[in-house]
Amino acid sequence: GGWEILFRYLYNIGSDDDEGGFQIRRARLDFRGQIREGITYRVRGDWGRGDSEFDALDIYIGFDLSDTWDLRVGQFRFPFEREVGRTGATNLLTIERSILSSMVRVDRTQGATLTGTWDRVRWANSVSDGRRATSTDFVNPREADTVALTSRLEFRVGEASWHQYRRQSWMPGDKEGAMIGIAGHWQRDGNTSAPPQFANDTVDLFMYSADVGFGGDGAGVLAVVSGRTFVGDGEDVTDWGAMVQGSYFFCDEVEGYARYAHIFPGDRTTGGDDDFSAATLGANWYPLGGSRRLRLSAEVTYYFQPQADVAGVLGAPDTSINLLPDGDDGQAAVILQAQIAF
């Protein structure tokens, strides 16, 4: 078990109303253990931003079926795109995930995942209630019609172990390696975020993602291409985008990073659907001798286009990525964060 706290100061310049203030982005308690050999459990919740309610995040039971296969049933983050499906919040390189992840993430849902892990290959397959269906009952309209299917296949090369790829930073002394991942997701109806022209349709949502990350000994690069296609009655719309980020340790305790993300929305009858891009520069400081238990971070992201131009894909305000309503020019988002994790 353990706990984690992410405390932030945010300031936004150039939006319709410049704003700034403090935020508890995450305050989580995590209980996990072993019932008996080969059977594990986890219960994790969060006091999120904006209210004092305790929200259930991960609630599941895990079964080791063999040396190769394991099964997880319950509610948890499902394996899809790299930024969410394979990276927890405290293991990100940046303070927050990219605009590409905001567009395509499956996030947490309820169901089951069967994962096979070999020396160089890992394959996860899930049956679930669909994207972003956390803590819902089976009759909830946010859930997919019947089931949703998700699959992710990963390959690794080099000396870095599977455990290394749980985090995006490559710390000084890390072994060198690379991992390639491809993933797909399908669901019918539920929380698809379909464009307005599909309001009266039964919608099939297809999402897909590919990523490659490599690095070692204090430096690394990650690139991701993801997309989604909505298919309704005689019409389809495709949104897609790309993200690339890199990092470098200037000394054992200070890491610099940069990221660029660009999304290409499909045509919508209402709401903005123009291209949208964001560039991020930042740094992480690990003051406890390089320990990851405490991390102090600062970053600035510039959103090049008005948020109104992409309102059909990225709603605002989205305080997780400090993107506020903006109808004129771009905006600069500054975030300072203190992260503690045990």
C-alpha cells in the first residue's frame, strides 16, 4: 500500500480570463496485499480537485494463473495508450498528460484483463464497460452496449526490464532499452464522446494507438501516434494526433524535458474542429538524493491556437492540463507541483 499527494499552483495567461491559484490535483490512499500466494488485491481512492468526496479508483482482485498469465478483475486503468494505460500519475515525465491523451484515453473502467508476459513480449486483452466508465452500474448509459474490447501488444529490446517502462523518466544509471507498443479499442455506444451529428445514432467507437520509447542512463525519448473513429448511420468521423517528448538529466537530481503534441480533429457540425497544438518545457528536481519519493516540478505549456477552435474535441475549462476557455489567441499555462509518493 501507500499514498501520494500532488499539490499544484497554476497560472494561465492569454485565456478569456487570466486566472491562477492552488490545487490539490491528487490525494490518494492505496491499500494492496496478498490474500494467499497467487491471489492479490488492491483498493485505491482519491480526494480529487474541486470537492472533498472520496472517489473509488482501483478496486480489483488479481490471480496468477501461471508463470506467464495473470488475470485481473474489478475496476482499474485499462491497457491502451501509453500515457495512461501504462503510466501512473506519479510516474509521468511531465506534470500532466498531453492533449493527445485527453482526446483518446480509455482511463479506468470495470471488467477483466488477461495478460501474458514473456521475456520480450507482453500482451494484454480486456473485456470491460467501455472508456471512462468508473463506478457505474450496469444499466448506466455511460457504459458500452454489452461489452467493450481492448488489446495492447508490447515488445521490448535491450537490457531495460519491463519494470523500467512503468515510468517515463530514465534515471541516471538506468539500463538502456526500447519498447514498442500497439493497441486497439472498440465499443458500441456508452461514453464515446461522439460528435453532435451522431446524437440519434448507434455509435461504434474504434480507437488505436502506437508508441515507441527508448533511453537509458539519464536520457530518453517517447513518441506516440493515436486516433479514434466514430461510425454511425452512414457517416464516420476520425480524430487523430501525435506526441513526442524527451528528457535529460543535467545532474543526478535535476531533469529537463520538452514535449510537443498536435491533434487533427475530424469535421463536426458544431463546436470547433481545427488543428490544435501544444508545446511544453519543464524541469524536475529530486532533492532527496535522486529518490523518486519527492519531486518538485515546474513547467510551462503554450497552446498555439484558441481553445474555441477545438472545442468539439477539447472542452474547457480543463484544469488538469490548465486549458481554459479562449476565443482569440493562444494561451500560456504555468504549473508548479510538489509530488510526494510512498
